[in-house]
Amino acid sequence: MRVVVTAGLGPMTSGGDVRPPLPIAYLDLPRVVVRGASSLDPVGPALIGVLFSDAGSAAAAAPEIAAYLTRPQSLVLVPPDARFTLRLEGSLLVIFQRSASNDPDPESVAALVAALEAVGVEVPLPR
């Protein structure tokens, strides 16, 4: 939630209705959804925190999830211009998906991406 506030947006917690594309083995993990609302986007883009049992499990899964998100088969479920940011902090993996064609407030999205840089460590996405 602090990322959303740092970005200057209004934090809103959301139910678990937002599901990023994840490998089957991780679909049942608990997750937290926080949205960053702005005047141009009152619903706000979703930051999804996937909660692992411990930091080791999260660190082991993060590269696998990053690879999964870049596979063409996985991208069928997201807009063609989707971009992901993954950050790992302890047992929490934060996934942020954005799409220029679907973002009503690009400045807020850019602020969220910048604020995310202060959270944990980046999980690189394979190219």
C-alpha cells in the first residue's frame, strides 16, 4: 500500500478478483490486491502481491513466474502491449501489469512504476 501512497495515488484494497497469469502451481497462493486510484482512473491499476510461505520459496518461484509471464502462450490472456514489473520483497512477490492501450491515466502508471523501484529487488523478465 505504501507504494500507491508514494506514487501520490489513493490506495484502495480490492478482493482477490484480480488474477495475473501464473503457472498452475501458484494459482492457489494467497494474494493481496491494492489499486492506485486517481482522478482520471478512479478504479486504478492493480498491484498484486502474491504471498509465499517464506522468502526462499518466493525467491525460487520468482524467475519461473517471470519466464511464464513472457511466454507467448501466457500472453493470450493479456493485451498485446502488456508490460510487467515484478519485485520481490521477502516472501512477497509484487506483480504489476500495465498496458498503454488500456491505461486511462499513463502518468499515474508511470508514478507507480517509479515507486515500485523502492520495493525489494527487481525480478528480471527474460527477453
